[in-house]
Amino acid sequence: MKKLIQRMTGWDFIRMGKGIESRYARCADYWQPHLECSKAFVANNVREGGTLAVLGAGRLLDINLLELVARFDQIHLYDADPTVISSWKKKAGSAYGDKVFGHIEDVTGSLARWTRGLSRAGRAGKLKEYLSELEVGSGAWEHQGYDGVISLNIIGQLPLYWRDRVLNLNPQLNDDENAALQGSMGRLQIAHIEALNRVSSGWAIAISDTEYYTYRVDESSWTVDPALHGKSRDAFDDMLVESSGSCGEAWLWHLAPQFVESDTEGAIHRVEARAWFNSDTRS
Ligand SMILES: C[S@@+](CC[C@H](N)C(=O)[O-])C[C@H]1O[C@@H](n2cnc3c(N)ncnc32)[C@H](O)[C@@H]1O
């Protein structure tokens, strides 16, 4: 069981990361508008100078790293998937290790701890209680005093790894357990947004999926699922938008076009962007 948990806690990030990489290879043209909108929002809303953290940096598809290197003293990239390091080194070039630094870690600071107690709670029939009582910790990035932080298309994803770990060990949740799982997913997102708001001396940008649309080209209606759980939608909306990129504050990401990724359905994500500035950094 210990081995299984170890495999689950690192391999899920690698597996999902490889999935993003291969899907991008198949869908690059469809993704391009979203990637450009993300880059434009970041470019228009960063407050230049000092230190910057990028959370969910991944393969740096949705941010122009080199442009930012010229505008900051240091840039710290964060992701839980160790396979992204080669992309970071490639895109940063000689700046890697000089002005650009990589950190492979869980930005919620919670997933390893939460996962450790899962199987025991399931075996004891106490899953609902366990899930209900989980408290979110803090990620190491929160204690570094960065001047600016960008949460880069990660908030919608934060709870999905956790949800899958729970369902892998406990495939059949009852209604109470399912509600408790949903609650814990929302808490991960709210804590992340609150941490962005706490970047006390600086500024933060958050770009995130907010809704998932699933369509079939032969049907006139589509399904809508929320990407923000619990009160995280309100917390996200409470972040100020002071200016915006060329796409405004919301756009669509054609993630998985029907007949490219699947013959039976396609997926589009609604993406929204917010920027928060401490009053001292408004300029
Ligand atoms: C949709 S991707 C964002 C796109 C990414 N900026 C890129 O260009 O590849 C989300 C990224 O967040 C990372 N991620 C998800 N949950 C995380 C967590 N708890 N801690 C750190 N990274 C996480 C994933 O590994 C993935 O690289």
C-alpha cells in the first residue's frame, strides 16, 4: 500500500503533465488563442521589478518567460511535475540558475499530508470525517516574500489530483463522502486564492479555468461543469481587475476539439483572469 501511495503522489503529476504535452502537440492551433490571451494578460498586468513567482509554470506555454526575465531581478518557477525542468532550462537558456530558478513542489503544501491518511481513513470507514476535517497548509512559496506572484492556469487543476487520489483508493463514495470530498476540493482553491491576496507588499495575477463545457457537434446544447468549487468562485471574483489584456478578463480555451481528441465529444474551458495590487504598488 505504501508503494501504491508513493506511486500515486508523484506519478499523477508526471502523467497529467505528459498528457498536456501530447495534447498540445495535437491541438496547438486550437490552443493558440488561449495561450496568447494568457500572455497578453500577464504582460499588461505585471508590476515590473523585484522578484516574481510563477505557480503552475508547467511547460511555459502560456507565458513569455524571456520577456519577463528582462523585467525582473529574479523569477522563481513552481510546479509539482518534475518533467517540466527540461522546458524551463530550454526556455530560460543562460538565465537558468542565474535569474530564473526552478522549484518542484506542491504549491498547496497539503497534498502529501492529506494523501498519507487516506487509506487508513477508508479502511476505518471514516472517510467522510477525514475529508471534512482536512485543513489546508501553506506552500513554501508563501513564505518567500516575492514582490509579485502569477497563478498560471492552475487553480482549476489544484483539486483534480486530490480528487483522483481519493477516488483511486475509494472508487465508490456515498453521498456524504462525495460532499465531503467536494468541500475539501473547494478549500484547496480558496486557500490558494487567499494566499494570492496575502502577497502583502506586492501584487498577484490569477488566470484560471472557471467552467468546463462539453459539446457534441450534432447537439445544440452542451454541458457546463464548474471548475471553481465551494466559495472559491466568490473568492476569485473578489480579486480586483485593474487593467486587462487584449482579450479582456475572460476567454475560451478550445482544449479538446471533437474529432481531434475524441470522435464523440469536444471540450472547451472558460478561462478568467484577475489581478490584485497592494496599494503601494499601483503605478
Ligand atoms: C494547465 S497546466 C498550466 C499550463 C502551464 N502553465 C503550461 O504552460 O504548461 C497546470 C500546471 O499546474 C501544475 N500543478 C497542478 N497542481 C499543482 C500543485 N498542487 N502544485 C504545483 N503544481 C501543480 C501541473 O503540473 C501543470 O503543469
